[in-house]
Amino acid sequence: MLALFALFLGSVCGLDPGSPNPSWAKFRATIEQKDSILAALTRDAWKSEDPDDLLQKHVFLKIIINPEGRVKVERGPYVPELTRGKPRLGLVRVHNQSGGQPPLEAKTHYFGSDKNPFRIEVLNSKALSSQLSGAEVEYKLVEIQCASPGKREITLGFQAGKQTQDLGFRGETSVLFEVK
């Protein structure tokens, strides 16, 4: 049963559960280390036989890469609460219909002033890669930080390789944060 769960989680997260040090454990450990709030919200998902259903409730952004490699971005049901100058994690669900394996890159547009107070990046470290695995569904983590308090709206977009922006600006979504 545990082996079946690990196999399912690996296929969902695009991570290799068969390795001696399963990558999904690193994914969970990164969440627990960097963001106690997201760790508490996702704790039950790791115990479930179908973690994808439980994780989807806490997804910040949904990314769909169509078979031609075009990227579409939608807001998920969960928006991390930001505190000025403190990084927070956002869970990103990637539905990769193309099977491509390029790195996932975040881009931002801020129209409130000349200086963008936001910093967002797809986590890329020894434990987690920004590189897509080619799995149909996988999860990535983005780190978000804002330097200015108050209500701030940002337009977020993603790129997975060259020339991947979707038509009609579906490759971007706006998110309003109340930064404390």
C-alpha cells in the first residue's frame, strides 16, 4: 500500500519515488522548512491515498501547458498571506500536456509604480528543480516576497522554454495581495 502511494505521489509530483532518497520527501521537507503555514495546510495530503485531490485545495497557481507547449496560467483557490520583506511559498500545479522538460520560469508585471516591490521565483535548488519532469501532472513551489505593505496587485506569468506565451494573455493572471 505504501509503495503504491509513493508511486502515485511520484507520478503526480513529477518526482521519482523509486530513488533511494525519494524526491517527494524533499518536496515535503522544503515546504515544512520554508513555510509553516503551507506545511500545516498540506499536512493531511501526505497521508492520503490521493494527495492530488487534497493538494489542489491549497494551490496558488494552476499552469496548463498545451500539447504545442503554450502556457496558460490561472489562479488557484489559495493566495498566500504576505508580510513585508518575508518570503512565502506558493504551491503551483502544472498540467503538462506537452510532455516537455524545460525549466519553468516566473515573470512579473507591476503597474503600481516604476519599481516592482515583488520578487517571485520558481524554487530551484539541490532538493527541488525548476525543470519540468515531463510528467502529465506535477507540483512546483514558488517563493514570493513583497517589499511594500498594503494592497498590491501583480500580474504573474510563466514561461516553459522559448516562445511559450499563450494567445490572448492567458499566460498571465492578476493576483491581489494584502501585504502586512
